[in-house]
Amino acid sequence: MSRLDELPPDQRAALALLLRQRKSYAQVASMLAINERSVHDRAHAALAVLAPRQARAVPFDQRVEIGDYLLGQQASVGERLRTRTFLAGSEPGRAWAREIAAELAPLAASNLPEIPPSAPAPQRLQDLSASAGPPLASAAPARSLPSSRLGGAVVLAVIAAAVIVAVVLLSNGGSSHGKGASKTSSTASTKTGPTVENQITLKPPTSRSGSVGVVDVLAEDGKRAFFIEAQHLPESKGFYYAIWLYNSPSSALALSKSPAVGSSGTLQGGALLPANAAEYHTILLTRETTDRPSHPGPIVLSGPFSLG
């Protein structure tokens, strides 16, 4: 017998409305004449008992984030990208998500969001060659690089139309306990995740550097974004790292900057790509000391850029 059959009627009803009718927490709350938080808590209480053994291996906040993802309650592309990134790097998270998805499948009106495979980034980063790429000159109109932090937490940049936000480091934690309930009044939530259109190897300019990196070009709902993973970066003291698209000394575009990189030397994060990204053929990670750089600073990593 499926564990769904063992759920209390109110929990099963909440799941059915969320999945079969693709309602939001707020819409279900209105239908049942209860508050939105109660719907959220009933749904997540049900998820916790559908795969209890696997659930014990996943921290509570991350279970909430994964649950919101599987139930279609993450309104923005950025939230879904962040959850997919966590799942790709967490075997316990993927194991719990797979069990939950199998249990929820009979209630779903369509396919549940994809559970990504294990991220190959650590292996490919270790195997990258550190040979130098072609010489890169630099110049661009002065502009202020965008940056973003949310309440002191470090999260994946929210990818939304007409907004360019910073590359930000990913935290190991998930969303807060109330996050799903507070951001889901929107009825639109896609059931499929972003696709990877291209994967770009980043190399340092000299063989003396141990820095390595990879950029994924992601696409969803007509939007494109990049996601960068880099390791063995020098700790940023007195400077910050910035991402550029580059063609020539007269054609370079500053995309975003990151907060400080600490002693771990790792950088992960993403941001929206501009509509004219296809016009550029190189992507750079640079060191910058001003918020309005007129051209790319010293190159830390670079790679050939294309949308796929």
C-alpha cells in the first residue's frame, strides 16, 4: 500500500489540490477557508512521512526547499535554479527527492519537476588543464557593476525579466521555514527545470595559477542565464571578482560582481544574461577594485563564450 493512503485526509487533500489542480498555497488556503501557513505545514508534514528514512539525512530547511520545488511552489526561475543546484550536489537530497517524487506521482496532473543528476563539477574542475588561453585586451564604457545580498544570506541570484543581479555565493542552507508560504501567491509555476545549453571550461591566463572553473549557459521560458562554478581562487581582500562578456578592446560588457570570496576559494552563482549575449565570444572572471570599471581588470579565468 502506498504511503499516500496512510496520510490523514487533510494532508492528502492539500497535496492533491497542489499537484492535481496545480494550485498555490494561497489558492488552496482560500478554497479550504484556512490560512496559507496551515496549507504549507500540512503539505510538508505529509512529505516528511512519505519517505521518513531518507528525510532524516536532509536538514529541515533544505527539505522545505525541496518540497516547495517538487510541489511547484517556487515562483521564480532563480529559486528553482538554486534548488536544482543543491540537489545536484547533495546525494541525500536527491535520494529524498526521488522517493518523494515516486510517492507523489499518482497525485500529479503532469510530470513533477526534474531531479537533476549528480553534478560532475568537482571531477571536471580537478581535471581541467591550466594552460593559458589567447591574450585578452580590454576596454569598455564605464558602468557600475550590480551586486546583491538578501538579508545577509548568500543565495543564488534571482533570474527575472529586465533585472541583472550579481553573482552570489550559494549557501549550504535552503530557504527559511516560512519562505514557501510567503512567495507563492502567484499561480504560475513551471513544472520543468532549466536546460543546460552549453558548458564552458574556464582556464587561467598562466600555468602558475591553480584556479579552475566552469560556466553553464542555462535556458528556461525564453530567458538565458549563466551559472559559474570556480575553485582555488585567491581570497578576495581589497578587490572583488567580476564577470564580463568580451570581444575586443572596444567591445566588452560587465555583467556582475560577487561578494567576497573567503578562504575556501570557491565561487558559485548565476545571473541573467543580456539579450545581446550572443554577440560576444569570450567570458572573463576578473579582479576589480572599483565599482565603475572602464575595462576588465586582471584576468583570473577565461573561456570561449557561446549560447550553445
